[in-house]
Amino acid sequence: MLGLYIHVPFCSAICNYCNFNRGLFDAALKARYVDALVLEIQRAGRETCAAHVSDVTQERSNLDVMQDPSSADTVYFGGGTPSLLEPAEIARLIGACRDAFDVAADSEITIEANPESVDEGRLAGFRAAGVNRLSFGVQSFREPELRRLSRLHSVDRARAAVAEARAAGFDNLSLDLMMWLPEQQVTEWLESVDAAIALDPDHLSLYLLEVYPNAPLKDDMARARWSQAPDDDAAAMYTTGMERLDAAGYEQYEISNVARPGRQSRHNVKYWSDGEWLGFGCGAHSTRRAVRWKNVASTEDYTRRVEGGESAAIDRRRLSPDERLGDALFTGLRLTEGVNLDAIRAIYGVDVWARHGHELQPFLQEGLLCREGARMWLTRQGMLLAHEVMAIFV
């Protein structure tokens, strides 16, 4: 079924490392933006129904047929800082999704939040609005690292936010952590991993910091003479962090994600398992029926377009069968279960091993890739060099 993604670009402050589509909070623009989101969701629902009517009157290829074009089972509020919206606004947007699409009763509905942007009352409001999964952007449990990342919350505030979320009824809680931070050593990274484990979240996402050329953090690092640890230390952060999480009972299911059994992010798995999703809001991306598009990035431009009855979508293009195959392999190898080569052959008509086996064989020999029967997957060591393997396919 479809995933529905809703982008909320507003932030109380701009973190010095962030490269996402975001801007400072503006109450007046926020109100207009929420109205525009509702309009875009409604229009997408109508277009989906119209496309389905068209589909049943003409023959389509097996790749393009959808069994139930209006069914969705995940809604994800990303940002930015979606928790800056009021609970009533979140409820309104969830209601718009349910009105426009056949949203399953047991859908996973996620909101991203920063620890300083919530309290128990606000979290209870989100829970009452229909949100059943919460993802906190903690990033570190060490005060010096939070300051280097220009985060607004403290370690104590992060711990308090987790307690408030549990008190508000959230039994599906995720934490984000970042490794390879400026001046961070392996032992310091493991302090954050252990602190996160102590809070017993249901899910954790662990990311390597990427310092973008235009990010203020790059200038901050130059001025303060901060540096990132050598690549070998970054690899050690990843492997030792994952080992700690293994020992604590978490299951790795994707390169950067672990979860308690049954608590994988159902929405994000769509991105890695050749799924389809619709994105709403400025800068949001969509992939459906072999077509990929994105919305205009500017919040003001997006809002103005939707208010004026225009489409916010730009760069719409149909993917070739080879592009779709490459994406399915590239993203599928991010999952610890890997890809099913028989399923790929059935869907895309391609014998992957016959086409790419000679290029993949060295990775098998080096222990970075495994193949057993129809299944092919990266080892944990292989995940450190995932892009070298995946580059074969795209």
C-alpha cells in the first residue's frame, strides 16, 4: 500500500549541519501552509480516483498496475520540526489523509519531534490526534556535542522528553543519533549509544554525520579547528555501536536502523523495498507508477502555487525499466535481508546475477556480500562500503 509523507519545513532554529528543506518558524506562513497541505492532499486523492477509473478502461503493463490505488497504511510527518504544528493542525492533516485515501485502521502514523519542542500535554495532544509513532531527534547524549551541533535541547531535556512521551501513551518511540561528530572519539560515541539503550526506545536510527560544503558547521569546524576522526574510527563507531545494540536485543534491519521485534519503521521500509509513496509539502518527493516527481522547494512558492490552484510538482519524469531495476537493487541492499533475486526477475524480467555477477564476485570473495539461493545481502562490513557495491546498479 501507499505511504503518505507530509513535509513540515518550520524550525525554531537552524542546526549548523542541516541540509534538509527547512526555514525558521513563521506563524502566519504556517497557517497558510497547513491550508495548502490540506488542499494538495485533497487534490491528490481526487487524481488517484480519476487515474483508477482510467486504468480499468485500458490495458497497462504488469509494472504499472496497482491492486488498490487509494489504499495507504503509513503517514509520516517529517521536517523541519513537525512538532511545531499544533495538535489540532496535525489532526486536521491526518483527517485530510483519511478523507482523500483509504487509510488503514492500523496505519503507522509517525511524527518527528525535537525534545525542546514538546511537553507531556502537547505529546498527549498528538497522540489524541491519531499519531502512534514518535521519532525524537536527539543526536547525542553528550552536552559538548549538542553544542557543537547547535542543538537547542540538553541531555536532561532529551531524557525528560522520552519520559513524557511514554506518559502520553506512546509505545512506539524512536531516537536518532549521529556519529562521527567533530572531535568525537569512539568511546564518546558509545556513551551516547549506552545512554540511548538505557532509555529503552523501540527503534533507533544511527547516522554518520556528513558535513556539506555549504553547511555553517564546515565554517565552525575551520574556525574552532575541530576535526572528524579518521575513517577507520568512523567504521569502528558504526560496528561497535551496532554490536552494543545487538547485545541489548535490538535487531538491525537496515544499514542505519535497528528496532525491537515488530517495531521497524513501516513507512521508511517502503523506500527500501521498491514501494510507492506520495509526498506533500514543499520539497517533498513522490514515486508512483514508474513516475517520480518532487515539489517546489520554497515554502512560500509552494503555498502560493497550491493556493492559486497550480500543481506544486516539478521535475516529473517516467523512469525507464532499467532505472527502476537499479533503484530496487540499490535500495533493497540497504536492508539486512537484502534482495530476492527471483522476485526481481519476476517483476523486471532480468537475471541480476547473469547481468552483474562478474562485477559482484569480488565483493563476495572479500566477505562484503553474501548470496544464498535467491537471496543476496550485504554483510555488516559490507555496509561500510555499501555505495561501492550499489554503484554497480545505478
